[in-house]
Amino acid sequence: MSGSARIHLALLLLSFGAGAADAFAFLALNGTFTANMTGNLVLAALFTRPGFGVTLVCALVAIVVFAAVLYAGFRGTRPSVSAPATRKQLARRLLVPSVIAQVAVAVLWLIAGARGTAPLPVTCAVIGLSAAALALQTVAAKKLSDIGGVTTTYVTGTLTTTMQALAERHEPGQRFRALSILALPAGALACTALFQTAPLAGPLPALIITALATGIAVTAESAPARPSVAESS
């Protein structure tokens, strides 16, 4: 399998894992998202919702952590003219910490779940760690993908690019974008099914799939990464 094919497979797995992570967060962490920040921004404004105070705190934790880690991720992987990073190097820098953060999510959830209902500080810690992991995945998708308009943690942009390409008859990347869109709800479906029977195992689908994707990405050929849109403009 070529390096590009390995990266594409890794990104599809990350989309699946992001769907699983968001499903777990929504079902177990006060209806908060840890990948879909658009949803959290809306939740932060629904002041008539029962338990709005807790919802607001959880949504703000996710938004702030996600934004901060996005900034740090992009800042820490800025391209160097003298020694541009390869896809393997970027995958190692971004996805390995993402896996570590998801391991911490699973451990905290297992401890909290074994003791019953998790207190709000623990819930916020789990939300923050999951949001950090998914922010790193988002940076990785922007840095590693050689197909424009592909993300792994939300699909509105990917769907928009897909429909634009269809309307304007631009064919390259269409199949991959469609698979990326489908992978997200597939991950959510898998996590939801597991959560119904084994709530303590809720974080495991995202962790396992992200670890698998990381292993695939870090063994891709050492070609220079494609500059992101912001870097190439």
C-alpha cells in the first residue's frame, strides 16, 4: 500500500473514531460534544434547557480546550523551509499525543464509572482530554491529507466541498470525501451500540481506532506533508 493510501486509510479511521468519541461524549458527558464545536456553541446559548449551568460549563471547557490545542498543534507544526516535516513525523507529533489523551479519557472514565456518577470536575477533565485528542486529530487531517476539504472531526465542510465538486464537476477526491462523511456516523453508531450494553467501555472504540490509525499513519512513506490552506495562501 502506498504512502498516500495509508494516509487515506488512517484518516478514514480517524473519522470513525471521532464519531465514536462524540457519541460517547454526548451520551455520557452531559450532552457535550468533544469534536463538534458548532454543536457546543449552540448548546452554550440554550439558556432555557434544564441544567443549563452544567451544560454551559461543559460546553465552554470543550470549546476552550479544543481551540487552545488547535492553536498549539498548528503552531508546533509550522513548516520549515530548511527541513520540512514528513507525513510520518507529523503523524507522530500529533496522533501519538492524541492516543495518550484518549488513554487518559478511558482510565478516568473507568475510575469514575466504577464509583457511580462522576462529579462535575471529573466530567470536565474527561471532556477536556477528549477535546484535546480530537483537536490534535483535526490538525493532523489538515496537515496530512492531500485531498482538499477533508476533516475527520466534523463533516459540514467536507459535505460542502463534496456538493460543490459535484455541482462543478470536479471529480478528484469525491469517493474519499464520501467515505469520510459516512465514517463519522458509523463510528457514532458503533459506540452507541456498545454504550447500551457496556457503558464503562464507552471510550474504547475511539481509543482503539485512533491507535490503529496512528500506527498506519506513522508507517507511511516519509514524503513531505501537503501545506494547509492557510500556509499555502
